Amino acid sequence: MAKRFVLATQTLPESIEVGFITELRKKKFGWWHRLPGVWLVIDRTDTLTAQDLRDLLKKLSPSTLCLSMEIPKGNANWSGLKIDDDMFSWLKSDWNENQPAVPAQPSKEGEDLPVA
């Protein structure tokens, strides 16, 4: 099983975003960040807490405003408006509880897309 989280932040400087992505990758967390200030994170080890995720960001930027929430077990009901066909592909393939998480990587445009 995996734990799922939503992290909402104020707009982060690019250097902080890059550092946060580096930390997520080091810990082998799956993540999605296609909307400014919104991060969806999956922990396959099932050990992360909402406080741990907050503290990971706090370590990089102590004054950043954020809200970290764990999503309860089970399939998450979600809906969104997309700007392209890939925008929600990670959510469809990895966000539901019964799917394995795939770490994402920045694309050339700086958006986070699933690793192929």
C-alpha cells in the first residue's frame, strides 16, 4: 500500500522547487506538480506523515506557507479541467490506491510529467 498526500504552498521560487523535487526523488516518492502551488505525493513505503512532508519543505524554505494533508485509503474521487492530454495521465495511472506510483520528472517546459 502507499500513502497519498496533497501539499498546497504559496508560489515557490524555482530554486526551492528544484530542491524539493530533489528531496522527493531521493526518497523515491511519486509526485505530480502540474498546478502552481499544488503537489500530489505518493509514498510507497507507507511511512511518511503529513508533518514529515511539511518538514521536508520547511527544511528548504522555513518561511513558506503550506498545508499538508494525507488522503484517506481508497480510490480518490477527483475531477479537473485540463490544458492537454497529458495533464492528468499520472493521476489516472498512479493516484488510485491500486496503482503503482511512478516518480515524475520535469519536462522541458518545467512541468512535471511521468517517467516513461
